[in-house]
Amino acid sequence: MDKKFKSNHNVVYSCCYHVVWCPKYRRKVLINGVDIRLKQILQSVASEFGANIREMEIMPDHVHVLVEIDPQFGIAKLLRYMKGRSSRLLRQEFSWLKSRLPTLWTNSYFCATVGGAPLEIIKQYIQNQKNI
């Protein structure tokens, strides 16, 4: 398990979260290139805010992300940017999404810290989503 700590000016931390969220009505719209573009957008937002995506898988009707983020910035704030920007950009680039959904994402999400579980186990779980 990777025990490397990160730090900002005030805090030394290792905060990893397993996050899952779904499109509105759990519609299977994360297909036909939307999934690939979504990965790019999420990676870009994470980099912009100093987060590290350790693993990510896009299923047709939900998203799994294992992400490390500064606790002073916060996971809720990061997800707000990820979901907001991806919704706006994907609906601009894939106009068929506008006719299928009033908004791309639900307001809710699942979030769990993974400090107690070995990161490799969480990574394997996310990597194996398409095999389940």
C-alpha cells in the first residue's frame, strides 16, 4: 500500500475517497464516446485542483472514481466542479444528451474514505466493474 503523504502549507494528509455517481434517472448514456470524453474531463478537473485520480471506470449508467484530494479543498467541492463541468461540456459536445435528460447528473453521490482498506483492493474493485 502506498503510504506517501502529501502536504499543502498547513496540512500533511493522505485522503483517498471512493466516489460513485449516476446520470439522471440512471440512464445508460455514458456510451459511444461520452465515456472516453468524460474520463478526459474528470482528469483535467482533478489536475486543475491538485487532486490525483488513482483509478476510474465509466459504466454506461454510473461512474467510479478513486481520488486523493487535499482535505482543506474537500471532496464535495471537487465533485461539484467535476459534475458541473462534465455536464456542461458533454451536453455541448454530444447534443443527443440534451434530448435524453433535463440535466446530466443526479444531485446525489456515494462517497467513502478508503483509509481502512488497502488501495490495491479498491483499485481492483473499480477495474473489475465491467467484468461483473
